[in-house]
Amino acid sequence: MNTIPEILLKQKEFFKSQKTKEVPYRLSLLKTLKQEILSNEQAIYDALKKDFKKPEFETYISEFGLVISELNLVIKHLKKWAAPKRIKSSMLTFPSRDYIYKQPYGNILIIAPWNYPFLLAMEPLIMAIAAGNTVVLKPSELTKHTSQLITDIVQKTFPETIAKSIQGGVETATALLAQKWDYIFFTGSVSVGKIVARAAANYLTPVTLELGGKSPCIIDDTVNLKLVARRISWGKFLNAGQTCISADYIIVKSNIKDAFIEALKTEIIKRYGDNPKESPDLPRIINKRNVSRIADMLEGSQIIYGGHIDIEDCYISPTLIDSPDLDSKIMSDEIFGPVLPILTYDTEQDIENIIWHYDKPLALYVFSNDKTFIEQTIKKYSFGGGVINDLLIHFGNHRLPFGGIGASGMGAYHGKTGFDTFSHHKAISKRGNWSDPGVRYAPYKGKLGLLKKMFKYFS
Ligand code: NAD
């Protein structure tokens, strides 16, 4: 088997051959990938079920379906996206025709997490290939069935010189990061994001960091509580809360807190029954270490619903926490599980005190029918993206860029934004030779007035 440096060297050589710049070639690779994924549909459901009991329905809606949609989109639009784009010329460069050429960066490293193991490995891979790059992908070591399947699919679809999936944990990731890449796309935790950024800095490699954080969900007293509870019971417990844009905690207007909690309990029971452990629709926590991590965060919390834990089964029931302290364990880090702390507010100041206590989150949600409150809230706080009156759904629109800000990440992808992320936007002015105004040439004497006029009128 080739070593990491050998694989990268081959990819570097292949990139120089210019073959990946051919759009028909990229399209043929993407179409083969689509066929390979379609023929593995059941195997993908089975792998995710084995990894953390993810229900087939959730794998379809949040992984398989999204990957196929992204492939369909890029196959349909690639020619247009990849074509040089003529843009308006400036009179200051007259005579010229100006263009943006979308050029591949070259050799890309993608490091993926475990929580949506198929989606978050495949989506960047698709757009990196579409943009004409070569890729080394490292899927997560924690979802071994899915990661093996991804590796098989990549191996069957692509020559190693274009894309290769390399499995492994920290050691492998460290060895990969020691190489010189042209772009690194990382999805994962804030702490590992810093390691990736440091490694990238050694070679001034550009990075996209898709990280996490504590995403708040604000509920005012103008809402239909039954509908709010229904939507939160979906968005919070999907994937057992192991979603980077999950609502990490609630900030509800204090006068409706009790009614909200009752409505949410009712909806949780509707979704998962009185004993959620028996439900086929609640995935498990990825491993025992993460169950212990969340159990530890629960220490000292006031559990008002759920709180059932079975470490051997990697099970945590949907759990509600009442009014935790901002510096308590449960509020000190991203929860990443089916646990929902409920805080309250009375004034705008209370909301500020809570949200500005933490780093800029990846998502923010507002449930309200008060347009002024909604507009103020989404403008006042810094966050990656969000939804008014629901959770998560902004992820599903490929026309919306997806990414964080500050500690929740940098850069964005999804749909055309993803293609653009993996492309260098090369600025080209094609100068006409039929005229050559003399104003810029020395001697400058007597020309400054004309130059100033040109800047005034044409810039
Ligand atoms: P993680 O950071 O532990 O691991 C992510 C990847 O990094 C894995 O492939 C892992 O092998 C690798 N890795 C781990 N330690 C490393 C090290 N020391 N050096 C180099 N690479 C290393 O994250 P995770 O537990 O897989 O995923 C959960 C986190 O990811 C959460 O914080 C979540 O919010 C975040 N996340 C963000 C998004 C997003 O799109 N913004 C999506 C999913 C998950």
C-alpha cells in the first residue's frame, strides 16, 4: 500500500497533467459516483444503523437524500459554474474584456466527523471533485461501518490519483496534516479545528473550518406553543441531538416557560413513547466515551424530564434541564446529545447576558410572531445561520451558504457556494491592442489633471 506522501505525490503529478480541468471528465466521475452511491443505498442505511442505530428514515432525510440532491445539482449546473464568467470592464482598464476563471486549488484534504458521517464526507468530496481538484478524504474513525463503505465507494469510483479515502484516527489525521495541501476542508470540533488551522498555517494553506458551538433557541410569548414544541421535538432529537446546528439550549419568555415545558414533554412522548429506549426512531450516542461526557455534564443539573442513561447501550433519553447556571457544566460546552437546558428571560438585556456569555454560535433560532423582535434578534447577534420559527431547515436549501463565524468556523459551502469554495477565483483582464491611451506613461508632466478626471468619472 502507498504511504500518505506517495499518494499525495501521485495526486500532485496527476493534477499537473491538466486532466481534472476537463469538465466532461469531472462530469463522468460525478455520474459514476452517483451510480455507485445509488447502488449502495441499502448498504448505507445498514452501515449507519450498525454505527449508532440511526433510523433509515433519518439517514435518508439527513444524509443519503441530501448527497443525491447535491450530485444532481452539480451534474446539472457544472458546465455553467465552471465556465469563465465575463464581468463588466472598468473604464480605467480600457480597452479590456474582464473575466473570472474558476480554477481548482489543486490537492485537497478533507477531514470529516462522525455525526453525519456519510453526508459530511461526501458533500465536500463532491464539490472538490466538481471544481477540478484531487482529494484525500479522511472519514471518522468512530463510524467504522460507514467509513469502510465510503472508502469502498471512493475506491470503486475514482482512480487513486484523483480521490482516495484513508481511514484512521488522530495519528492518521496528524500525518495527513503534516503534508503540504492546496486547501484543507475540516468539519469537527472547535479544539481540533485549532489544530488544523495551526497545521495549515505552516504552508499558508487556506482552510474551511466547519465547527460547532452552543446554538441558542429563543422563544417569545407570541407563539403557538404546540407548534413550537412539535418542531423542537423534531429538530432537537433528530440524530439524538448529535447535530452541529442543533438547538443547544432554550431561552424562553418566563411567563410561558411552564406551558412550554408541558407542551414539549407531550410532543417527546408522541415521538418516542413513554420509554424512548424501545423506540426504533431514537439513534444512540456514538460511543460510551461520549455517553460519559454527557453524563458528566448532567451532574448538578436539575433534570425535569428524562435523564435515563444506559452506558452499555450508548443510550440517553430525551432530557430537559431547568434553569442551569451559565457557568454550570451543562452550559460550559456544546452538549451534542439529546439534552436540552431551558433558560428564561424577561428583558432584552437578559437575552444579551446569556448569548454574549458564549462564543459566536453556528446557529441561532427564534420562535416568534413579532416581526420587530425577530429582525432585531437576527441582526443583533453574530451566528453562522439560522431559522425563524423552526430548527435546522436552513441546512436543506442549497442556495443558502452554510458555515460558521468566529469560534463556530470560517468559510461556507453547499450547492454553488461549495463549488466556489473549492475554486480559486482567478481575475483576468484581456487587454485590447487596438487602442493604447497615453495618459499612464511617463513623462507625467501635465497629465495629472486628466488622470484625476478619469478616476472621478470612470471609477
Ligand atoms: P472531532 O473534532 O473530534 O473529529 C473530527 C475529525 O478530526 C475526525 O476525522 C477525527 O479523526 C479528526 N481528529 C480528531 N482529533 C484530531 C487531532 N488531534 N488532529 C487532527 N485530526 C483530528 O469532531 P467529531 O467528534 O467527529 O464531531 C463533532 C464535532 O463536530 C462537534 O463539535 C460538532 O459541532 C462539529 N460539527 C460541525 C459541523 C459543521 O458543519 N459545522 C458538522 C458536524 C459536526
